[in-house]
Amino acid sequence: MADAKDATEPERPLSPHLQIYRWTIPMALSIVHRATGSALYVGTLLLLWWLIATAAGPDAYANAQNIIGSIPGRFILFGFSWALLYHLLNGIRHLVWDTGRGFEIRTAKRSGMIVIILSLVLTLTTWLVGYGAMEFQR
């Protein structure tokens, strides 16, 4: 009788799922950090394709520019640049943690909010400067 439970064996607890936990900023930032790391891998492949198209000649470059310069392409580039800046800033936050500082709940929440806000501000600033430089060249 392999199905019968031994009466002396205690019931084992079930592993909790994400629905049980209350979402916190550090928890969400950890998940987003992992997701942006994966997105940066895919974005780097897109950058590599663009570089190869640049070396392959004018036709390949024009094709890459048409795709990347389209509205969906620019949306992907915007997301890539945000992921890059977010991942960088959150990585700096982790470096600070490696020194043993910033683990207090209040400090972790505050530094998380700083990472979110600063990544958005820097991304928007980068794009505004980029578009300003394009207009300046015309």
C-alpha cells in the first residue's frame, strides 16, 4: 500500500505562492531587474543586427533603419533604453547593498523609488537630447 500515509509522519506544509505574499517595492524591483536583464539580452541582439546591417552595405542599412525607425521600432528602442538605465541604476543600488548599507525597510523602499523615478527621468532626457540633436543637424 504505497498510497497509505504513515500515521506517524507529520503533514508537510505547502509552499506559498505569490498570491499569498503582499507585493512590496523591493520585491517588484527585483522581478523587474531580472526581466530587464532578459530584455537587454534581446535588445543587444537588435543592436547587433543593426551593426551588421551597417557593415553589410547601404541596402541592408536602409532596411534596418526603416524597421528600427518605425513607430514600433522606436517604441522598442525606448523600452531598451529604459531597461538599460533601470538595470544600471538598480545595479548601483545592489552595489551599495554589497557594502552592507541600505537594508532597512524604509531605505530600501526609498532607494527603489529613486531608481524608478531616476530611470524614467534619464530615459526621457536621453530621448529629448537625442531628438534635439537630430533637429540641430537639420
